[in-house]
Amino acid sequence: MTKTFLARVAPLVLIALPLAACGSAETDEAEQSEEAEAPEGPHGGRLLTDGKLSVEVTIYEAGQDPQYRVYPYLDGKPLDPAKVNLQIVLRRLGGQIDRFRFTPQKDYLAGNGVVGEPHSFDVEVIAVVDGKRSRWTYDSYEGRTTITPEAARQGGIEVTTVGPATIGDARELFGTVQLNPSARSEIRGQFPGRVVSVTKGVGDYVRRGELLARVESSESLQTYPVYSTVSGVVAERPGNPGNITGDQPLYVITDPAATTVVFNIFPKDLGIVRPGMRVEVASQDGRAVGATTLGEYLPEGNAQAGTALIRAAIPNRGGWIRPGMTLRGKLQVNQQAVPLAVRTEAIQPFRDFQVVYARFGNTYEVRMLELGRKGTEYTEVLSGIEPGTPYVTKGSFLVRADVEKSGASHDH
């Protein structure tokens, strides 16, 4: 685990289980448990001994899928494999149990199936020769570590479960804030006449029904009030005391909450960016604005930039968005629902595999994945992990660092 992570969780202790290679690591169990590191046999495998009988357990994977090959010996000499009845049982995290029967092949016994990844399990070996039964148990772990709940919390590790998801490609848009065309209201006098007085200036907030001006009618010479028909901010005040009202409005009032963003769409994206798509909007510094839906393309484009323009109404909670600001939008295109996916940020390299770290209680272990379509947020999983399995999303690189610190290997 990195020094930075240790500093974050100190004085908490992250206990990494010894990451024994396939065919290493020991535990105290049953009849013939391996209490010390088992000796290595002539073929580089784990040598298990019970009296005169020995069996050398190897996993052979040169040019083929991993398969058990077990070499039997009697008094240190090769024993005819046809005289040995052998079984190996593997118990994995999550409760999965794999059982292997063996048939004689030349000078070894061949397992009847593929040893699936990860090669991390508790092993039970049972051999019967001339009616005598020998049994050995040991653990063989790789890509596994243990992290306390408090240390995981301090390290920012988050977990979710594998399941269906919608995968798409991300597109980033850039646009400029404008007021919604419907946000502008012009307030005029009911009858032509001379402006006697005004009550508001540019920038003032106005409530609907509030008095804005008094005008002396040119016909009746009576003074009548002018009230605001909307709530908003005074953007312009063309009418001043002494002016004669006519076609020109007395006030122009705008609603600052009725903001829109006009996005530039480049020609390469015209075929995939369509009205009705959902877009997440944020400021240039990453401050979230909110989600909205793209409207229709505008009749005019941006000739200077060579782009089409599309408008989207945006929320202006807090009133901090101003016309002229540049905003960023993110949308997902080419979306497809898949039955099984993991978050893309969770995927880490391990040996020659792409993996996520499944969690079982306080124990974390690699799950080698066969991946399909990759999206910005999710990546499709074709095989390698069961639906509903909890796995690390945020902080997966910290778990990887802890596993690597423990010295993972894959020797047989």
C-alpha cells in the first residue's frame, strides 16, 4: 500500500494476507495440513507427503487452459498413476466449490476440468493408494488482501454490486448562457402621455403588480399609474420623467431565472446529437448546474465557428448564472443496455488481466474479467464475475496497491 494511503489511515492497520502463489501458502488443518512451506517437487509443484506416499501438485497452462497435473511418488520414486485414486476440492470466496477427478496420463494424473481464475482458494487433496487414504489441506491465495472497515472508510473505498447498466459514449459540449427569449417583458403606458414619475432603476428587482411609473394622459390630462405585469429585474428603463410615451416601452424587465445555454455542435456530431437528449451542465470550473434536455436546433448557426446551435433551458438555482457565461455540457450517445457491467473507474490491471476487486466481508480479491463494450461510466462484462457480487468502485487502486505490496505471484 502506498505511503500516502498509510498516512491517511494511520494509526489504523491494513492487514494484508500473504498472497501465496498458486501452490503456496499454508494453514493448520485436518489430517495432513501444511504447517511450513511445502517442498518443491521435480516438476516445480507443491510436494505433499504422507509416509511413503508423495504427490506433486502442479497447474499446467503452457499453450492450454490451466489444468491440474499431479505426479505421484512412492518412496521417492515415480508411482504408476493408474494405482492412485485422486480428488482435489477447491473452496473459493463466495462459497463456490470446484471438484476435480483425475485420470492417469503417462506419468501423471490429469484433472478433468479447467482451474478457473483467480487461482485463489483453499485446497483439499485426497489420494487413495491400495486402500490407504491420505488427505492434505492448504491455502493457495493470490490477488487477495484484508482491509478493516475503518481503514476502508478512511481510504475512501466505496463498494457497489455488479448488475445491468446502460453504456454510452460521452460527448462534451460548450455553450454560452443567454436569457430565454420568453424572459423579456416590455412595460408600456396604457395611454399616450407625459411621464410624471418613475419608481425603479436599471438593476432593481420588481414584483408583479408593483408600481413602476405615473403618466399624465394627453387626452384626459388625468394621471394614471403603470404597474408591472411580471416579476424580474429591470434591464432597461427607456422612460424618464418628462418623456412622452408612445411605441417605446417605459421599462424592459427580464427574469434572471429563465436562462438557457446555446451549445455549439460541430459537424461530426450532427448525426448523433439530437433534440430530447439529456445533458449534464456544469461551469468551466466544474461547478454543477444541473441536468436538462436539449431543445430543437436553432435556425441560425455560428458561421464564425462553423457550428450548428442547439438550445437547452437550464436551472439557475441561487441566481449565480449570468448571460455571457461559458458552460460545459456532457451527454451520453450511442447508448445500449447490457445485462452485466462494472464501473469503468473500478477496472485495474493485474498480471495480464483486467480486474475488479470483489469484497467478501473484510476480504478483497481480484476477479478477472472478459470485457465487452467500454463506456465512459460503465464497461460491459461478458464473464468473470457473478451478478450481485459487491466490488470496489472508488479506491480500487488503493486495494491494488495493498495487493501488490503483499507480493502477489502466480507460480505453480
